[in-house]
Amino acid sequence: MEDARVRLPELPFETTETLEPHSPAGVGSLAWIETVPGLPYFVTERGEAWHPVGHNDAIAWPELNGLFRRRDVAGVERHLLRLKESGVTCLRLMLEYCHREHRYLERPVGRFVPAMVQLWDDLFALCERVGLRILLTPFDTFFTWQRWKKHPYNDANGGPCSSPTRLLVCRKTRAAIKARLAFATQRWGASPSLFAWDLWNEMHPAMGEHSAECFADYIEDVGPFLRALELRLHGRAHPKTVSIFAPELVTKPWLVDPIFRHGALDFANVHPYEEGTIDDPTDTVGPAISTGQLMRGAVAEARDLRPVFDSEHGPIHTFKDRHKTLPESFDDEYFRHMQWAHLASGGAGGGMRWPNRNPHCLTAGMRRAQRALTDFLPLVNWTRFRRRGLEDDVSVDRREIAVFACGDGEQAVLWLLRTGTIGANGMLREDAGALRATVRIRGLGPGTYRVTPYDTRTGRTLAADMTRCGPDGSASFAAEVRTDLAFAIRKS
């Protein structure tokens, strides 16, 4: 590919490198994703419900690495087709994943590397053809920090920034960030495969000179800039968010407001790496309970009913610091439990795993779990579901069953998880007999409801039952739980 150079017109900065704009294929068959005020789930421009079911991938990892210098584009397409068959709708990707030296998007700053532009051209074309979408963030901030000595944004390498501690506050760096996003939306922003922008991966005070005062400034500067540019270029704008390392919210509650409520953002995004449960699991129940608690808290903080979901989680301490890969069967159950805790606690989709495996890929069991979650989704009318947490409104007459639930006056999603049958391997014992329980739920409107049980392991709908909700807003039904069981409850 030739090193073509064109200026971006009428922008408050200059960039020396662009190429002919990418022309989206299949635009008529793939719809843009939107948010609707007061609706905590995503919809397509045609008004259809849509959930981000997927995981984190990277352009340097095994399943996408064939795109670099077009070494195996056909192989990547086969991989994407398998993902589609597994119920995956979305991948979270970083425009630049700089674990090594050959995946910089710009080098030097303002010069967009042709091989990387070609890689993204091919990936967007493949996703358009297959029917997948991308949640896109401009930087891999972890490795930008870790490998700062070599990064093109370092002023020692001709870049704009004197230290990674100034990435969020340096004005010259801010201009470069805007230029990167402007290039990206000019080239790929017309694509319906671009689901949304994560404007900054894991916003952290350490990158703002150890202060969070820059969070709102960054959002108010970059968010409206990108929105205005997209409206000018495409006539509409993709949804926007910023992500955060969720444990930071516990120790720094003043970070909550810009992450969950800023008017320039369309949805909220957390990375719930809770210490000792999610980041280094010893059983498959504790991480699910932690996920439910963290997601309920996040849903409550997003007070205007904007969508909320986890865009990065996994056994990061086990893998990165202890250098261990979880046993596959254990990891599959850990993954499945976390995604159902996420959905039933009000999150959009099932959360997006960071693989944290060797190799850095999800297992076949995780793919089956994603398929099962996707097959459950049509049981709920998400375009009318103004959910709230029901943790105080659902009770089970068995103490050894944990409850995860959300709902409104006409629908509810429940997930019941056994807690008393954890085996020596940290997994739930499948040889345990089914536990009969009575579930009581409050907060529904009067009427008759269809209660549909769902086997999350096999992805099968079980025999549905009907229950009556009286004037007091309460209803009850029976459940038999061997390991876990999900329910879709919908007014008949």
C-alpha cells in the first residue's frame, strides 16, 4: 500500500496522514446501534433490541493476527464466522495494541502507518460481511504506560507528551488524541460495524497527574468534538462511553459521577476486577456473587436508565501475576456464572471477558455459553424493559440459593445459583440432587405471567408455567435447581 497523505479539512489540528476513506459494504443489511433516553438497553436504528455479547480481542492475538500484512485474511474471516455462529455480536478492540513494536497506529505522531490502516480496513470489511460489531477504544493504555520509553507519543521520540502521567491533561496530547479519533471516524465511522467508542480505556487519576479533576474535562472536550465531527461526516454519531477499573470506584467514590452520569456519554462501562474473587478465583460461585453486587451498584449509579455493562473482566491476577491459566472446565463455569450474574443484575449482554488464558483465546465452552445467552434473549422484550434491581423484592425459601434479578412492572429476569454444593475443584457438583424451592417476587403489576425456566448449561428452554400476580404486586412459582437456572418472566 502506498503512503498516501491527505489533510483532514476544517479541524482544529493538522494530521499528515490519511488514505482514501473506507467504503462500508453491506450497509443496507447491517443497522447502526443506538441508545434511547430512558431505555437501559441498546437498539438498532430499526428499533430492534441488540445486546453486546462478546469479549475482548486484540489485533496481535492469535485469532486476528492473520490480518497483519494480510497474511491470512481468509482465516480471520472463518474465525469471525465461527463467532457469529456462537452468538457473538460484538468484539471490544483497541486501535493500537502495543505489547510489541509492530502494531503502532501512528509512527511518528500524525503519520498513520499504512499496514495498520490496511489491517483495520480489512477487519471492518469482514465484520460488515459477517454481521459483527466493534466497541473501539483508541489506545491500549496499559501497554502505553508500560512501554512508554518506546511509545511514539513520548516527547523523547518526537511525540507531544513528557510523561504518561500527563496523558489526560497535556494539551498537545489532547490534540493528537482528537486527530487519531478524527482519522478513525473519517475512515471507518460510516461503517455500521462500529458499535460505539470507548473514548478512554480505564480512565485513571494516574494519567491525569494523579488527580481525577481531568475526567470531566476530557469527556467534555473529546466527546462533543467527536460527536460533532461524526454528525458532519456521517449525519449521525455512534454512542460513546469511557471505561474504568471498577475497584477504583470503591476507594474513590468521587469518580462515580463522570463515569455513570456525564451528559456527553451514552452508556456506562466498568471493568469489575474485584480482588480475590473475580481477579483470582478459587471457586465459580464467589465471582458470580461479586459480579452481581458490582453490577447492581453500577445500575443504581446510572440514574437516568442509560445502558450499563462490563466491557472487561477475567482472572487477571491469576494469569498476569501468578502466571497460571485456569483449568478449562473450571474457567468455563466461572465464565458462564459471571455472564448470567451480569445479565440478571441489569447489565446489557453478558459482560466482555479479557481472555487471560494461554493462548489468549476463549475456550469452546465459553463459546457455547455465549450461544446459550444469545438464545435466551428473545424471551424478553428488551425494547420495553425499564429494569431496576430486584434484589430486595425476590426471595427463595432455600438459603443455599443466591438470587440475581432485575425487572419492571411487566417483566423480570432471574437467575438462581446454588451456593452449597461447591466441590473440591471449586466447581458446583453436578451429581447433587435438584433442590426444590419456592420463589416469591414482588413489584410486578396485577395480571397473569408466563414463567419460562432456562437451562444455562445446555441453552434449552424448559417447560413454562403460568403464575398470577395479585393486587399486592406479588407472585410465586416453583423451581428445581441442580446447579443454576435462569427465568424469563413476562406478562401474558
